[in-house]
Amino acid sequence: MKLSLENIKPDEGSSFKILLTPNLNEIYYWHFHPEIELVYVEAEKGIRHIGDHISTYEGSDLALIGSYIPHLNFDYGVKTTVETVVVQFRQHFYEDPFYKQPEMQQIFDLMERAKTGIAFFGKTKNKAGALLKNLNGLSSFEQLLLLIQVFQILAESKEYTLLHTRPIASHAVIKEQERMHVIYKYVEAHFQAPIKILNIASEVNLTEAAFCRYFKKATKLTYTEFVNQYRINHAKKLLMQQVNVTEACYDTGFESLSYFNKIFKKITGENPSAYKKRKGLD
């Protein structure tokens, strides 16, 4: 759970560093660095943990992470094939005179937005991801041109979510982020059991009432809503593996099929049977 400061050196003859599938899936690497980081990952399913934002992704993910924002390696815990492209840039690279030309204004604005983290989805994610996978084998100059092209795609896109995370600023911020990780790991290990707020509250040394206030303020969700979202994400994975609706219900900790159907529809907009049918699994 220790938060590590990563020391990054640019690639030889380059102003940035590229990492291709570093194979850290067995290592819990919770870290931060002054460099801005662009991450694209392809995997069946994984964890996106950036600052105090925690979610899962399926298939692929693309994120732009600002300076000093702690984050977990995107391949952590992935048991299937994973492909990752990580590009790390100097903290203030976009403040160089080159990026202050009028043609670069959108990229400058993108980097300003990235200070609190951005996740991209849809066609933007797919198009940018495909380009990033072509970085290997190019000269440093060609890599730079390609990255500028990717930046422009991201800068012009409307397919993004602002993560509203915070850079490392104080011991209090680090402590809060570590507390959120304890909560997430607890949910990961116990989501199939009945929800007992007192148990998780004791894990982070809070009273039940204090925990509920803290968690609602930190995530904008109740703890029950958070656990149910995690359960539904897991249920979707089971359904994709041809598990029937009843098994998916009880294997993810729900004690009532009717309640499972209700929560599934509330979160996804459709009931489990319709989800399976839409995916061509029925």
C-alpha cells in the first residue's frame, strides 16, 4: 500500500519515455511522479485507480494523468492477455514556446484539463489507442509527430470524463487516498458477502456514522451503491461468460433475484436478460 515516487528518465534522444506492456500485473504499484502520463491499455477487464477515482474498465481504457496524481498500474490483477502503451512527458513540456503557437492552443488547453485526470471513451479511445500502438519502431522524431496527432485528437474530442482527482499536496491527501484503496480492496474481497458497513468502517478506523459521511463526500455514492455498482460490473462479466442470470445474481452477492434485476436495470438501463440478448448470448 506504500505510495512510491517514481523516478523517470526520458528515452535516449527523446524528451519523453515510452513503456510498452511492462508486465506489472502481479505487482501492486501505487505511485506518482511529476511527469504527465498518457496510458492506453487493452485487457478483458481491469482497475482504473487514479487519485481518489476508482472504477473498472472492460476491453480497453485510455487516460491522461496530470503531474503528481497517484495512480495504480492499469494492468494490476489482470489474469488474461494485456497490452499497454504508457507515454510519460515532462511536467511543463506544453509550456515550451513551441506549444504556445496558435495552432497548439487546443493541446495546451487539453494539458491544463489533464491536471486532475481525464478518461476517454468511444471512437476517440479506439482511434487514439490504435495510433499509440504504432509508436514502437518509429524514430524519436516520428514518435513526436504521432503523439502530437494523438494529442490533437484528444483535444478536439467530446468523448471524455473529467476525473477531478487531486495531485499529491500533503500528508492528509496521501492518507485519504490510501484509505480509499483499503476500501476498494475490501470490496474486491468481500462483495459476495452481505453488506455490513460496520465491518468496512472498522477497517479504516472510523465509526459507522463517520464512515458513511466520509464515503458519501468522497465518492458521491453511498457505500451500498458503490458495492452494488461493483457487483453489477462483475455480474456483466459473468453473463458474458454464458453464466445464467440466476447464477450471476447469487455469485455476486445479491440475495434476491428481483432486487438483482432492479439494481442491474438501474445501473445499466436494461435488465440482465435483455443485456444477454443484446450481446448475442441468448
